[in-house]
Amino acid sequence: MPAAKKKPEERTLQLAGGRSLAVRQEAGAEVVEVREPGGEVCLSVELTEGGALLRLTGARLELAASEEVSIVAPAVRIAATASAALTSAGTLAVESDKDMRVHSEDEVRVTGKMIHLN
């Protein structure tokens, strides 16, 4: 009969508001989780040899910085199921060193004081 898999040892700390903080080691990673009162994971940090993986789950995610928010990665994907908006009170630049495409199943509108093409 095969030996039963040993469940990773987990240390848990109860937080105010019913949330809990859990820490465990599994499959070559150290995992830190914040769980909601019902047990759902709302924040997970996995520390592996390949680097850290951060997962946030919730109704809202807000980032606020007094200077700058910067994302640097080989690929960045943002997918919205209802709507998306990119706004700036100052200059807004969209640049690409390679092919750039705009696609819509509906109408595309470009408005401005002056529109330069080429």
C-alpha cells in the first residue's frame, strides 16, 4: 500500500476581523496566504527559486503612489471583461518599436483639435 502524502505543516495566525495568516512550505516554495473568514485566499505570496509570485483576489485593487507606478516585464496583459479606460491629466503616449494594431468589432472614433496621420 503506497504511503499517504504528508500534508505540508502550516502555521496559522488569527487576525482581527476573522481573517487568518497562514505560512507553509510546499513543493519547493514557501507560501504565505491571507484568508478571508470563509477560508477564501485574498492574498498569496509564493517564494520560489525562480522568484516571487504575488496573487491578489478581491472586489477592488487600488495602487496609489505619490511619484510613479512602473511595470517592467517581457510581457504585460490587461484584460477587462466589462470596460477599460486609460486617462491622463497630462501627456499620454502610446509607442511601439514594432507593429501596432487597433481592432474593434464596433466603431472606432478618433477626436482631437488636430489629427496627424503620417
